[in-house]
Amino acid sequence: MLGELNPCGGGDPIPLLSEVLLIGRRSRCDITLKFPNVSSHHCQLEFINGYWRVRDMNSRNGIKVNGERCDMKWLLPGDQLSIAKHEFEINYTPQSDEPPPEEDDPFELSLMEKAGLVSPESRPRRPMAPPAHKPKEIELPQDESEMTEDELGLKFLIDLDDEQSDS
């Protein structure tokens, strides 16, 4: 057993028996919560590097950790997890001497990845930007209709910077 979820309003503890657990209203979920405000596939618990992490599965009523709404969060022993207003305390012994990994950058995932339509592994990794001390000359197409989304964004920032310099 890798820990347990204890209902805050009383009730039997829910054992955490495997490293990946799907929580939702459907009977096929690893942990079934039969409440109308719980989505069919509400969230997922993953045991990674000795710590539990919860991830919302685009549920209708979301998740909170210690009262703070989130999409994904590392859980420490004693943290309070709210699944559509149903509160649980997670109890486990971390299986690592290291602290949990850093929180993921919320801007790292695209909207398609957040929606679960594209896996992060299928997205090509972008090279890191060059250091700020070496400005890079960028040639933008003259016609905006030929620009990519990134080029349009860059043009907007350049135009904004020019406006601020003029005033």
C-alpha cells in the first residue's frame, strides 16, 4: 500500500494500491466516487519519485489542494485534496530523501495538451532562446497573412515596444 485518502467528514480510508489511480464517478475508475458533482474521469493520482501528484482530468468541478484550485499539484503527507467539494486528507510516507520535484511550469503545456488531445511526447521540443545579451536580427515577412502565429506575436511585441519608445 502506497498510502491512503481519508475522508475529512468521516468514513473508511481509501487505500492507494497502485502508482497510477484514476478517480471518478465511473465504476471502471480505480477509485469510484458516486456523487453527481464528480466527473466520470475527474482526476488522476500518480506516485512519482516517492511522492503523490494529482492532476485534474478536465473535470467539470475541478480539484483543490489545501483550498487552492489547481490543475496539477504535488501532494505532501497531510495535504487536503478536494475533489468536487469532497475533501480527503492524503496520508503516506514519502519514499525519497529528496524533496518533491519542482512544480511544472503552467505555461509549458499547450491548450491541446491541457485538454488531453495531444500528448507532450508528440510535441517537438523547442530549442532554448539565445541569451539576452546577444540580440538576434529577425526578418519578418512584410505581409501579415504570410506570418506564423509566433511571428505575429513577435511583431505585436515589436510594435508595442516601438510605441512605448516614441512616447
